[in-house]
Amino acid sequence: MEYVRLGTTGLKVSRVCLGMMSYGDPARWSEWVLDEAAAEPIVRRAADAGVTFFDTADVYSQGASEEVTGRLLRAVFPSRDDYVLATKVFFPMGKGPNDAGLSRKHVMAAIDDSLRRLGTDHVDLYQIHRWDPDTPIEETMEALHDVVRAGKARYLGASSMFAWQFAKAQHVAEVNGWTRFVSMQGHYNLLYREEEREMNPLCADQGVGLIPWSPLARGVLARAGSAETTTRAGSDQRIGALYTDAENDRQILDRVAHVAREREVPPARVALSWVMRQPGVTAPIVGATKERHVDDAVAAVELELTDKELAFLAEPYRPRRVMH
């Protein structure tokens, strides 16, 4: 495993981040989610392979993912300092008018609720899950700064927004002497590359680390060249909503399968290696519901695609509608 700095911070993270959305309560989220007992060997496999970076969110399984994440990481690692823990705030966690968004009221309540569920006194990376158009960004950034000053979070990150929104948030923090975001968690993979237009270059210029979500396009890229079906493929409605250009997707998937055959490796390793080698990418966030998924992610760190292969994989892409 390789370890790299998150953006320009001094924080070192593993080159692979294990996404914990896959673990929690299937009754509260989706049938492809694993319960704690099924998740434990996968998390142990990741830890044994050197993965130290774990990402969840309060909304995943309506809090159950954070509970499972906290228990598993305490069981797997000897010390809280041995891993980097990230979670997020924004989406509804109740039916009340202040149970969502990025108001000071919700941010302050949400961080305490997350820490309680995670069973820790701090998270290493606290991220806003989306942009809140109903709350002044000044209110949000000051509240997040206060979370950091209170010792409840070490660093701040953001996820999936327009580049102008991210730049505005960073500017507001800078002029007021508040804590800036150090990472951006955007939707980025071979089937969706709209982040390359504005967000990724902005982050590269500003030294913000990229930790892409869905680097395997919710498993679609991992099945390139295969007729395999999975529980997630049959139940995750977001797949059809996010990847809508079937013809172009097929062209890209065919190339992933071709490189995988030439290299004699699973397609997932090829797709992940491509993401890892894009400018500014620190660690893709990989979901794993089988131990071999962890093995593929870790092996992708060592899979050095040639410049010709990288270009071959990227060449067919057509612009898509921006989706956050």
C-alpha cells in the first residue's frame, strides 16, 4: 500500500479509501447493503492490506453505517490514531425542518450525533455532502470552523458541487480566517468525467485533494466484458439515473475489457488504476461487498498503466449532463 498526503495537508492517507456506504442496515437503505457480521471480514481484509482511510456519512442506512463503521474500526485497529475516519453532513436525518441542510443548527447537531454513532470524540475529515442553497455559505463555513476549533474534526472536505460554489466557500473561509476545505469528493470515473472541466483543475491549482466517489461507476466498470449480474445492479436505481448514454458507455466498457484481457487482470483493477493516475487524485473511494473487491482495489495501486493505455481508455468519452 502507498500512503500520500491529502492535498497539501500533512495528513497521510492510504491510496485506497474504503467506502462504508456498503455496510449498515439493508432494511434502512438497500438490499445490497451488508450487515455488520458480513462486513467485518471485508474491513479486516482492507486493514490487513494497509488501508487506513474510511469514508461514511450520517445518511447512509440512516445512521446505521456510522454505527457499524465505528464498531468495526475499533475492533480491527489497535488505536484510534491508526486510521483516518471521514463522514458527511447535509441529507435529511429526520422529518423536522432543521433535520437537514447546512445551517449552524443542523451542523452542530449532526456532528454530535455522528460522533455518538461512531463512538469517537472526533472525525479526521468532516465533509459537506452537497451544497445547501437555503443557507448562506458564511453561516456554514463559520459553523464548520467552530467544529474544528472544538476538536470534533481535524480537517474539512466537500462533495459534489459546481466549481463556482466551491471557490466561493473557500474564499469566504479565507477572508474570515476560517478553516478551508482540504478535499473534494466528486463523482469521477471513466463513464463520468465532467469534473475534469472545472472542479478537478480548480482543486489541482489550489492543492485540494481529490477523493472521487463511485470510481467504478457503482460496479458497472467492474463488470466490463461480462454478463454477470449482481444484487446491486438489480436494485440500485441510481445506476440508470447516472449512466444514461448506453452506446458511449458500451464503447468505454469494451476498452476496459480489452485492456483487462491484455493485462490478464480483472476490469476493476484497470478502471481504478486509470482513476488513480489522473491529476490531483489522492484516493478513490471504493465500495466493497466481497473480499476480492478489496484485493482488486489494492492491486490497482501497483498496476501501472502506460500512457498509451490511459489514452486508449479515455478516448471514446462523450460529454454528459452534469449530475451531482
